[in-house]
Amino acid sequence: MSKVRLAFQWALRFFGLTPNNKDLYLEQIYILMYHLGFTYQDAYKCPVWQRFWFINRFKKELEDAKQQNQMVQSQSKRNTSGSRIFSKSF
């Protein structure tokens, strides 16, 4: 009888998420809702592969924006460093 019970418990873990996995999908739902404007129902019903795609696409946009900001800051430092030399000499 105990062997059947263990096999049954294994099958539940294999085919579904355990309560320990709640943080995984709730974190994804939170990101979709807070940053991308999804409703809870839309984010919850969204297939896992689509959730990952939307989150990875959002992450790529954030990285691109960060890289662009760094380029603008480095260009502004180069442009202002030359004008400081002349302002000090006068």
C-alpha cells in the first residue's frame, strides 16, 4: 500500500507545481502586471512560454535603454571635458 501512495505523490509533483513553486509564477505575473500592464487574469492564463518571452523581451529593452544611457553619458563627458579646459584658462 505504501508503494502506491509514494507513486501517487510522485505523479502529483511531476504533473503540477508544488506549493514551493508559487514564488516562481507569482513573480512572473507581478512583472507582467506592474511593468507591462497585463491584468491578473491575462498574466495568469498566459502560457508559460509566452510569459518567458514577454519577460525576456522586457529585459532586453531595459538593457538596451541602459546601454544607450551609458553612451549618452560618455559622450556628454567627452564634450564637456574640452570646454572645461578653456574655461579654466580665462
